[in-house]
Amino acid sequence: MSYSPGLENVPATESSISTIDLEAGKIWIRGYSLEELAMECTYEEVAHLLIYGHLPDTRELNEFRRKLVDESLAPKEVLDILGMLPKDMHPMDLLKTGIAALSGFDPELENSDIEANRRKSVRILAKTGFLVGNLGNIREGGFRLFRSDLGHAANLLYAIIGRRAESWELKAFETAFILYVEHELAASTFAARVIASTMADIYGAVVGAVAALKGPLHGGANEKALEIFQYDVEGAEKFVRERLARKERVMGFGHRVYRRGIDPRAEVMKNVLAELCNRIGDDRLYRVAVRVEELMANEKNLYPNLDFYVAPVYKLLGISPGLFTPIFVASRVAGWCAHVIEQQAANRIFRPRAIYTGPRGQKISGRG
Ligand code: SDX
């Protein structure tokens, strides 16, 4: 038996949810280009597309938006639990605990039929947004309620920055938020599908996906990528060269699927960063990004992924680095739920084999 380390290029399932189309340079989300969805739609429309399989009409959209607000407030017991956890706990670990605790309050937890999974997906989406937006506030013993006059992304940003975002801030934030929503069988999505394939509940699948996403090789990279942007151009170049010399990875670069090319999502966020820098009249972050991108291409033939350009954008929006990956969760949870719904609608439990490299026939010494 041969195998591909890390299951590189190995299809693990069929799916109608999304695909990375390297030939076209597109990410198709149920047939729509993710780039166009990010430019033309709201997050609610894309989340609806993922969970229900179609873009909503006006009535469906208004009802979905209303549900996301109505279902957003987490139970007091969950907030109390999070308030009791160690103050230095990473926000991703707080979030993982919070979503696990939410499962105890969902009356349909054990019902995995498609419509129950869809109803739970909406509750998970709404409450995860609330928890992410309030991870900082909960630590201080408070929270900001989601408002019916704001969309989901706007409510999340409002809870984080403590004020209603300017339209240009929200556009930058929501573009990144939509780009994060779904990306085929990333490690965290695959984790969710494996858990769902045992017919465990959707909350458990999401908790497992959150645990996987925290890793610095995956979603945790956006927080780590910010380190480069503390320097000016020369300092950033020195920082990167020293990391490469120590054979350390430069976070925000490389991708298992975009082997020798830029992540198309990074291209979109590069333009968003340029616009933000132009608006605030300070292009240092953009110049640092471009220089490091050139260096990594020339020295390592490695290209930016979405995380590299999201990090400076979030910094300019005043978002604390510890929330970068939780925001990724708040977006991707729609994709994870879509995969759980699809997996459990036509399920076969995942059970791969391992090529055994250990010994055989060992005798237990001194026995018999
Ligand atoms: C995300 O799957 C998805 O779709 C994920 C994601 C999504 O939307 O869900 O796109 C989100 O997770 C993006 C990736 C964020 N992670 C990082 O930015 C962390 C840094 N990047 C890597 O660690 C790495 O590039 C991965 C994990 C992204 C991909 O790893 P692979 O495909 O297993 O590549 P590899 O580890 O086999 O590396 C191949 C070579 C190695 O050199 P050699 O040992 O062969 O000499 O490239 C080098 C690596 O050392 N390399 C890097 C590097 N990434 C790979 N060297 C320096 N810096 C890097 N970032």
C-alpha cells in the first residue's frame, strides 16, 4: 500500500458545497465565485447559500437576518462559565469551551435529520458570532447585544470595537469575513466531517473544527502573521530572512493546494489593504506586505495565503490579534455546518487504514 503524507491531493469525499478550481483560479461556492460573493453579497446571503443551498430572496434574507439576531444571545450559564475560566486562556480555547457548553442548551441536539441540522446551524452561527464578538467583553463581565438594525458582520464588528463601524471599515471587514466562509476540505473542515460521520452531533463537529483551526499551520496563522507588520520595510525583510535562515516558517505564506501560486483570496485582500492604507494616508503596512511577498517569492517560491493580508487589515480596523482566529471561526462555521449537513444526509463513517511500520511478534519477556 502507498499513501500520500497529509493526504495531499487525495479526495476524501464528494461534495457539492465548494471546490478550489486551480485551472480557473476560482473558488466555487455552490457554483458562485467566492470572489464575486465577497464583492457583491452580504455574509448572511453567503451563509444562507451554504446552509440552505441557494441564495435567499428578499423575504428569506430578512427572515434569516432576524433569526441571527434573535438567536444570538448565549445562555447566561455559558457566559458565566466563560467568565470563570483563567484570564490568560487563549480566546480560541474560550470559544471552543463556549460552543461545547452551548450544546447543552439546544433542544434538538441529538436530532441529525437535515432540517434539524439546518435549524441548529442557524443557532450555532448566531451564538458563535455573539461569543466571538464578546470574548473580550465577557472577560470584563459584560457583553454587547446584537442589534436588529445591523447585519451579522456589522454586529460582530460593533461588539468587538464598541461602536458602529464606518461604512468603509465594515466593507473591508465583511469582505475578509466572506472570504473566510468556506474553502473545501481544509483540515478543520475535514475534522468536522470525520466527527459528523460517526453521527455525533453538529456541535461536537464544530468544536472539533475549532480545535483544529487554532493550530498555527492553519487558522492560527493569521494571528502569527501579524508579527511581520510590527517592523518597517527593512526590519520586516531582516525578520523574514532570519526566520528562513533558521528554517522557521513565515506565517501567512504557502498553501497545500495553491502549491505554486497566490491564494486568489489574498489578491482580493491585498487590494483591500491598499484601499485602507490610502484612506488613512499611511502605506507602511502595504509596503511591508509587498516587500515580504516579493522576498518570499524570490527566495522560497512561496506565495501569500489569505491570512497574510487579513492580518494588517484587521490591525487597521483596531481588532486585537487574539480575536483574528476566532473571527475566522465566526465566518467558517457556516461552511463547517454545510459540510456536517451534507455528510449526515448521505453518510458513511470515515475509517482509513495506516501502513504499519512497527515490529510484529514481540514476546512479553519473563512470562510463561
Ligand atoms: C489556512 O487548507 C486550507 O484551505 C486552509 C485555509 C482555509 O481557508 O481553510 O486556506 C486557511 O490554513 C491557510 C494556511 C495558513 N498557514 C500558514 O500560513 C502557516 C505557514 N504555512 C505552512 O506551514 C505551510 O505552507 C502549510 C501548512 C500551509 C502547507 O504545508 P504543506 O503543504 O504541508 O507544505 P510543506 O510543509 O510540505 O512545505 C513544503 C516546503 C518545506 O520545505 P522543505 O522542508 O521541503 O525544504 O515549503 C516550506 C517547508 O519548510 N514551507 C515554508 C512555508 N510553508 C512551507 N517555508 C517557510 N515559510 C512557510 N510559510
